[in-house]
Amino acid sequence: MDDSDGMTSLAEARVRGLAQRLALDTGWPRRLAADAEPPAHTHRIRLTDHDTIVAQRGDTGPAVLLVHALGLDWRMWAPVMDVLADGRRVYAYDVRGHGVAAGSPSPYTMADTARDLIGVLDAIGVQRAHVVGLSFGGGIAQTAAVAAPERFASLSLLATTDFPFDAFEGRASSGETEGMAAQVAPSLTRWFTADALAVNGDSVRYARERVLGGDSRDWAAAWRAFKGLDVQGKLAGLGLPTLVLAGAADVSTTPEIMRGIASRIPDARYRELPGTPHMQTLERPELVAEALAEFLA
């Protein structure tokens, strides 16, 4: 490779980095309407052993903290944050090993992710929050609720599990041995309906880019942490108002799995969203926003 090739590669890398920063600053998905709400305000915070970013919509009312799925980042909540921010302060952050927090120390445990969640609440000055977690985020939220229930006003569990799957280690190993390109197809077919994949809209492209651009070490560390999920039966005595929100078309954390979670939490509210796959906020954000807004009200 001659010097001009090297200069071109460096310039391309700088452009990619600038594009990523702009996407993070302006929010996702891109807002095109002239009367659209402004993007979420974001700021960095320091946790015990890494930095991350917190996005906020809304300035008054009860606090709501959103915890994202494995392989994505806080922006998977962008399609529902506007609705939830009506009368609430809504926050979303990048889980360790994801987004701005990519490359954070690993290996780590679910207990570490739970401490991170409480650390986010401390950093934003919130004593108690309504915590919403999807998939891996639901595992983090449950682990944190067991460890520090006094910090929770309620718990919403979306497309998640209260026990680890045998497949988690295989997904970790595949990322290490086959790379991130090999994770795109199996991930997206678990996450979206065939119709959404065929249309290939903004949500699908966002998810594809996040997986493809991820680091295999972060990917493997997250799946191995998820392998240590140990919350089943431990939420029953906490007395937290709980919503269990399933997608009728979810082939990963199926309605059967979600009904099992609800059955183990006294007085939990179970709701099933029609036509909704695993990545609820990315394919059917209007149904998720309506369900959460009703529960939080």
C-alpha cells in the first residue's frame, strides 16, 4: 500500500468517527419533520470503572430509567422516549461494553451491571425510578431490583427472561471465533419479523449497524455475564409494581417465557403486544409506548 492509500484510509476513518459522533449527538432515528421534538440531551457520566452516556427527555415529573438490549445502545429507546417524557423525566444510558461504554473492563457479572444501574441513578441525582429493561436490559433491571429494591418505584420487563438460556455461551463463542459479521443474520432474525427485515427500514439498519460495528470481546463478555443471571423467584417478595410486556411474535423470549416471569411475581401485570417481535421498541414502538405510558400512569 502506497502513502496515498494510507492517507485515504486515515481520512475515511476520521469521517466514520465524525459520522458516529454526529449520530450520537443528534439522536436516532433521524428526525426529519420540521415540527419534530428536539433530540434527547446527552451527557457523559463516570461509573466505578468506566465512562458512559446518559440521554434525557423531559425535565419534570417522576424519573424513568430505560435499559437497552445486548448489542445495541441507548438509542433503541429513542422511538418511545418522546411519548414517555410527557410529564416524566426519561433517561436511557449505554450499558457497559456498549455504545460509548464499549471497551469497558471485562469479564464482568450481572452484579456489576446492577451496580452500574444504581450508579447511573446516583449520577443523575435520582433516588427512586421506574426502571424499564428489554432483553439483557431486563436481566440487568431484575438483578438491580433484587440488590436494591428501595431504588425502584416500579419495574417493567420487556422481552426478557429470569433464567439464562443454554444458547448464551454459544453466542459468546461464535462472536469470538467467527466475528461480528456472522452474528448479524442470527441476531436480526431473532429480533425482527420477516416483514420488517424485508422492508429494511431505519430500525433494522440501526440494529444491523450496531451488531456489525460491535467488538467481539464486548459481545462475548455481555453474553457470558447474562449466563450468570440469577433472579428467578427472588422478585416475589419485593412488592414492586411490575409490568411484564411480551411480544406475540417474539421467537426468542416467547410469550410462554414471559407468562412464566409474570406468574412468579405476585400481582404482576402481564400484557401481550400483537404482531410484536423481540425488539419491541424498534418494530412496534407505538404499542410499547402506549403500554408503558398506561402502566406508569
